[in-house]
Amino acid sequence: MLTVGVDVGGTSAKAGLVDSAGTLVATRVAPTPRSADELDDTVAGLVDHLAGHARAEGTEVAAVGLAVAGFVAPERRSVSFGAHLPWRDEPVVARMTERLGLPVTLEHDANAAGLAEHRVGAAAGARVAVLVALGTGIGAALLVDGTVFRGAYGVAPELGHLVVVPGGRPCPCGKRGCLERYCSGTALGTGADEAVTASEDFSTLRASWERGLPLSGREVADAAAAGDGLARRVMADFASWLGRGLALVADVFDPDVVVIGGEVSASAPLFLDEAVRTYGEQVTGAGHRHLADVRPAVLGGDAGMIGAALDAQERCAPHL
């Protein structure tokens, strides 16, 4: 069975053609637009392209799974809110099913990534697994014995919007001081902008900053990897916030495995050891309890696509 998984994030929509073993056969990426109608068009275009690829290989797409960076209603047929998306109370499943002529499923992007990592990735075999996905913001998923925990109304766990600095940096969700404002790809850029503004130290990041260009998390990570001192300080601050976030996760969920995913996880060698050290110091009962095994994601930025496609396979297979 071939299915298409579409990971609709705040910056880009990524689609993958996935087989029953969770292997990506082909991919396609497009920028995430800012209106609901344009987003519908973008998703449909990605699916149509990959369906054409499948037909060229003599096969057909059986179903489509959508993974979205937003609140998915408990029945998993509509998107109620997304801080980085234009969909608001949208019946996405019904609309896209009619448009595509295929069965469509819907899942929170972090839940989809967590499902993928549990089925074919770093969390395989874990009893209580938490995925922390570091991208434009922070996504999170909790799986207990392989089943996604959604909370009473389908929005748990929103770890990225825990307020860690009251009155701190403004967040698109409407609050201030959310964890993702200090520990995400966006936060790396924000931290670098603040650091360059406050320091006269030489940095390779200064050239972009002086041209008035906002610094990206990718630029900061690349500069840190190349030994830039200011970028390394920004990365160390990022690692500290991640460690504090992991301590909060452990205090609430007590997982045996935590998987660090999302696009920022590609730079894990720059921050993960320091984050784990901080986690071990900050967790309640430090030195007197088991700590979770914190692992980089195996599937990286592809996890959302793969998980959405596997979700579509699991939920649609009995009806195909």
C-alpha cells in the first residue's frame, strides 16, 4: 500500500509517498501560504504530484494522511487552531476528501512524528515515549504503550506553549514567554539577533544582521558548527532551555525515552549533551531517580510525513 503523508508546518508543507514499511519513495516541498484557500491548493498540488509519480511507476495512492501544526479536534476531522497556520475551525478532512477523491486522515504533526518514531524509529519498544519536535516552534507527542495520548479534547501535550518566562518574548499563540520562544529554530534566530545587538564581538552572523535580515536557526547552527563564538553562546543558551524543558517533561510524564526531533535535531551534536546535563540537574529528585534515555530522532524532519502516511495506512486499510 502506498499512501501520501503531508506535514503542514508553519514554514513549509512537505509531502512524501510512503510504502507499508514506512519507507519514503518520493518527496515534494512547498512554502506554507498565509490563507486557508491557498493552503488547500498547496496540499492538493503536493498530493497530485506524488500521485502522478506513483502512477508513472504503475501503482496508485490509496489514502492521504495530513499532519498539521495545530489543534486537531477530538474526532480528527477538523483543525480548530494553529498558531502558525491559516486554518481556523476548518473541516479539513471532508474538504480534502472531496477535492482529492481519496480517503484522508488528520493528525497533529507532533503526534504523527511520534507515531513514526515509535513504529520505525528511535522510540521503537518504548513504554512511555515523548517526542519533542524542534522546528518553527515546538511540537510534542506522548505515546503510552504505542498509543498516542491526546487529552480530553485532543490537544495534549502542548509543551511548546508552557510559559517559562512570565512577560517574556511574545508568542504567536497570544501569550508571552512560551518555551518555544527560547527553544526552537525561531528562538535560535531571535537569540542571535539579541546577542549581536548586545555585543560588539566579531561574528560571522553580523553581516546578515547589519543588512537588516532576520537571522535563521539554520544560520546560527552553521555558524556554531564552524566555531563562531557568539553563535556557540546562543546555542548554549538554547541547550539550557531545552534541558529545563526536558526536566518539566520528566516531572509530568516520567518517560523512559525522549526523542528530540524536528529540523533543529539535525544539529543535535551542538546542543544535546549540554541539554541532557541540564535536564539531569533540574529534574525533581535529581540524583535519586531514573532519567529518560534522550535520543535524537532517527527520521529527523521526515517523521511527520512518514507518521501521517502510516496513520492513513492503519486507519484506512480496513476500508480499502
